[in-house]
Amino acid sequence: MGTSAVIVTGVFLGFGGLVAYLVGVGALAETRRLRRDGVPAWAQVMRHPAAFDEVNGVPGPLLQFTTRDGAVVEVFAPVPSGRSRPLAAGERVRVAYDPADPRQVLVLGRERRGIDFAFAGLGVGLALAALVLLISAA
């Protein structure tokens, strides 16, 4: 592999690492913000006949809750219904929503921070690999 190919590969790895890191850190910050500043509410899990969960191939869950202003909000669940922890129709779950935009919802206890940390860690790993490639090309 030529020097220019190593540099191009390093730049692409670095850019991909930066994007992955920003996605992970941004999701962690949003989770932290909604846990800290979000308004807690109880939401009813509903099924929408036209919405499908790509992973399980079953109708995707909707969450319906009432804001403290009395508005009824219906949003798609920000987490999928998993085999180990399904979001069953009729179930009530605790959520925290952004009072400025109630469509921004966090299902409490199902934050999936592990995935967010994995994205941030993958980003750091890719950036370090890019750095190694770029240093070795110099």
C-alpha cells in the first residue's frame, strides 16, 4: 500500500471515528439531560398497525402520555421492544419528556447507555488507529 493510500485510509478512519464518537457522546448527553431536566410521566404502550420493528418484524410500540399541560402526546418508543424486555401493548412505563418538545422522550430504565458508550469507544479506537496510520506514513 502506497503512502498516499495509507494517508487516505487514515483520514477516513479518523473521520469515521470522529462521527462515531460524537454520536455516542451526544446520545449520552441527551440521556443525561432528559434524566436531569425531563418531566416524568406514565406512558401507555400501544401498537400502531403500520409501524414495524425492523429487528423483530412485529408492529413497533408507540407511547402515549399526557403532559403536565394536559396535552396528549403519542410518539414512537425511542427503544425497541426486545425479547428480554418487551414493550407489550397495554403496559405502563415511566418516561421523562422534554417540556419544550414533548416528542423527545426517554424511557426510564431502558436508556441503552451501553450502546452509546460503545459508539464513543469505537470512535476513540478508530481515531487512534487513524493516528497510528498517519504517523507511520510520515
